[in-house]
Amino acid sequence: MGKQAVFKYISFMILVVSVLLASFTIFGLFGGTVNPSQGTAMAMLVYVLPILIIGNAVMLIYWLIRRRWLWLSIPAVTLLCSIPYMGTIYQPGIFSGSASSRSGLTVATYNVAKFGREIIGFKSEDILGEMKKQGVDVLCIQEYTDDSGNKQNSDSYKEYFTYMAMGRNDMVIYSRYPIGDNQIIDFGPTNNSGMWADIDVNGTKIRVFNVHMETTGFNRALHQAAKQVANGNSLEENALLRTIYGNYTRGMTVRASQADIVAAEIAKSELPVILCGDFNDVPYSYVYNTLLGNLVDGFKECGKGLMYTFRGRKMVRIDYIFHDKMLEGETYYREKLNYSDHYPVFMKLIMPQEQ
């Protein structure tokens, strides 16, 4: 085989890779519309979209250098179709501004990981101090515990947040404004749940949802594998992969059903809605799209940069604040606090009569 034939073969294979990358990316962009219980493979593509998009960018550069304009169109069109997705990952901040003098409602969501299960209460006090510093009016906490040694965290928090509504197990909504009706959203036999509370903000009532969705199952699978090894049992690599995949797909399916439950509750609300919480899922997933519905993603509206909210090795955005279109987002940001494996997310919203 001559050099020219080898070169043509390599070019053909790169073209095949380019077509495959484009195809998988397009399928991934629609993966968030598919319930994982009905199409696990397609739903899973959402999780590798960043890698697929980087691959398309490499193909774009390659065909640009080669000046093969026809083949260049494949990654170019794919990347153009990916712009809405990329907007959920990164925002240049061109349209985001700083807080204005307009009065508004500052909302925060934070998975506090049970305050590290400490018994002294320093973490909970430090977190409260940060909420005061940020001027938070409504705080939604996941993985909450009220026990803190010989006192209750709620006793400390009520000095700043006059009102509170408890959910099931580890859910709470704190507010500086009066709380009226509130309700637990039961997800069934699981440690996760949701809740909502009606809050009267100077005469305007809003319904605030706080949710904590099923975990991914990835860490649980690794823990189970480590336990097997510690007990002297051998663990084949393919068995580990099957365990991880099984836990991950199970988590996807459970979160999807939980998202359907919450979306139905949101649809029943006659009040403007603010949705906060730890979704344990990435943007553009079925969970993200289902919960977003007709709401506004605060990050896309007025966020800036690459705002991942998980402190682990996975740099992903899994904590969110969505809001009704009747409200106007002014600022959206996170603070890199090290009290949990999550970062808190903050948003300032302008109420209808103040717009």
C-alpha cells in the first residue's frame, strides 16, 4: 500500500470518527427528552456531552487545517446545535450584572451534608454567618440535621430566619418572611424527598420548592466494591463496571420518577414558583428538563463562568435555582465554602411589583 493510499485511508477513518461524534452528540442533545426507564442508552449520552463536544471541536480544527469545507460542516453544524447546551455549562456573563439598589428576594440553596455530623455546631454557625453576610431571605437546605450537641440548629437560625418549615427527614426551608401553607412531597421508600412552602413577601405570595433527588449511585458502587475487597473477596473489573452501571442507571430511573412527581406539584401551583435543590443530575438531563418545564434557569439568566456546584472530582452543576417567569433574576452566583461536598448557590430575584 502506497503512502497516498495510507493517507486516504487515515482521512477516511477520521471522517468516520467525525460522523460518529456528530451523531452521538445530536442523540445526546435529545437524550434529556427521553425518560431513562424507556431509553437508558440515549439518556446516558447526556453525561458524556462535554467530551463529545470537545471531540467535535477537535474535528472542526482538523478539517479547517485540511481546508476540507464539506467535512468541516459536520462538526460545525453539530457545535451550533450544541450552543443551548453549552449555555447551561458556561455563561460568559455579558448580560449578568451586579446587585442593584432595587429591593428583592435573595434565595439560597445548600446541601450541607448534615453539617459533617459534628457535635459542636461550628459548621452550622459558620454557614448561618455566611447567609447573614449574603443577605439571604429564603434558605433551602438539603441533608439537614437539627441536632447539634446539646442544642438545636433551629434555635440558632431562628434569630435571623424567623420562620421555618420542616420537610421529611433532612429537608428544611428557612425564611425571614412569614410561611403559610407547606407540604412534604413524598418520594416513597427512599431517603430523598421534596417539600414546598408558601411565603408571603410583603404581600406577594410565592411557593418555594426544596428538593433532594436520588443520588447517582456511583460512590455507593465504589463503597460496595471496596467492602468486598476488604473482606478478602476478589472483584473482577467487569463485575465492578456492571455494578457501577447498574447503580447509575437505577439512580437515573429513580430520579426521573421523582422529577415527574415534583413537576406535577409545580403544575398545580397557582402561585409564582421558585424551585431550589440538589438534583443530583446534570444540565440537559431528563431530570433537568422535566423540573425546568416553563421555569427559568437562574444560571442561564444571570450566571457567570463555569459554575459547578459539586466539590468532588466531578466538576458538575447539580444544585439549581429555577424561578417563575413572573420574577426577574438579577444575580446568580455560588460561594466556595468548604463545609460540605456541595457549594451553596445564591440568587437575587426581583418581585413582580418591584420590576
